Amino acid sequence: MLVKQKGIIIKTVDYGESDKIITILNEHGAKIPLMVRRAKKVKSGLQATTQLFVKGLFIYNKWRGMGTLTSVDVIDSYYDLRVDLITNSYASLCLETIDGAMDTDQVDPQMYALLEFALTQIEKDVSAQLIANIVMLKCMTYYGFDINLTQCAVKHTEEPGEFVGYSFKYDGVISKSAAHLDPHLMPLTNKALYLMAILKQLPLSKINSISIHDDIVEEMSQFILLIYKEYSGMYFKSQRLINQLRRFNSTFE
């Protein structure tokens, strides 16, 4: 049976000397693994069209088990994501987060919409780090946890200007008047907490023209990564690469 589906490649794995297996997240929000024969052979014409981030119309044969890719009509290769290593790494973090959020047989159109949004925004030169933050905020519940960033866990106040940090003891944001109750409180600016609360809840269609100061984006990143580590035990391979690249760059500054 010949199948045609629009999708984005979210994973590639070498298979033997010349083949590889790709996984596409299709437009319906399902992960589809496909065998690509002779993918690493230049003459096959599939080398460039079966890389990470490629969005296209995938045509494949499907009978039993894994399908076999026949051809790809590329819609967007998101070429600019590959030019800068840091940008590429944050885009990969988006892929890794979305891939990990979904079970093998899960179908969720929102995940495809989130991935398409992320790659499009990064392609428009929006901060890749900020977009990765948004993706991770949106995916929290898929990893089995959630956080409340709009109400003090102790005093129950909902005034963002009063928030001074996050408490793992009370599992929530803490206002200034309750900060003394947790000596291990993670300090955070109320601006970072407010923006994360907004970005977490705001529909993708409402997120336009994003511009947040780099220091705030970095503060958000450190907090979100720690939240994932503490509540789900996740540490992302892409983030490890980002940390290595940063250390490498800092040695030449």
C-alpha cells in the first residue's frame, strides 16, 4: 500500500552501511518510523532529503511492520537551523523534548503544531533558546508533571510582583512574605516567573513577535531544565551538547 503523508523528520538512525531509519512526526501527530534504503548513497537522491528537520510530503510503502520510504517532496528543509551549532542544538532540543513526550503509538496533532511552530520561529531568527523554553513549558504535562506559576504555594497570593522564587519544598512559586519558610528556595525574578506563566498558557496562535532579554531567557532555561530533572528525572542529550559548546566558546572569549 502506497501512503502519502506530510511530516517532519524528528529522528535518524544509521542502519547498516548504506541504509538508515528515520522517524517522522506526521501532520496528524503520529510518529512513523521508515526504512530508507541506500540513504547514505549520493546517487539515491535521499541523502539530503532525509536529514533532521526536513519537512515534506513523504511517500512510502506500508504493508506489515515498518514502512519503506520511496521519495520525499521537500516543503522546507529549514536550512538555516544547520548553519549555527548552538541554534542547531536548541532546535534538536525541541525535537528531543517532543519525541520524548510521546509514546510510540500516541497520536496528538498538538505535538505536530508545536514542532512546526518551533522550527518556523527559529527560522525567523527568534531566539532558539527561547523557543526551546516554550516547547519545554508546553510539554511538561506529557512528562507526568505540572507546575503552578500564578499563585504562591504558601500564601496563595496571585500577585506576580510579589513572587521571588520557586520552592521544591512546597512545589510552587513563593511570595516575598513566605520566602523565609524555605532556606533552599530557588531565587527567580518575578519577570521570569510571569513570562513563563504567560508562555505556558498562551495558545501558539497568540504567540507573535517574541522578544525577551537574553538574561531572562537564560534564567528561564536554568529553571525549566532543573524542573524536568527534579520532577521527571530527564536530562536531555541536546542540552549536554549545548553546555559543551558554551564551555568551548568561553575559552576563546
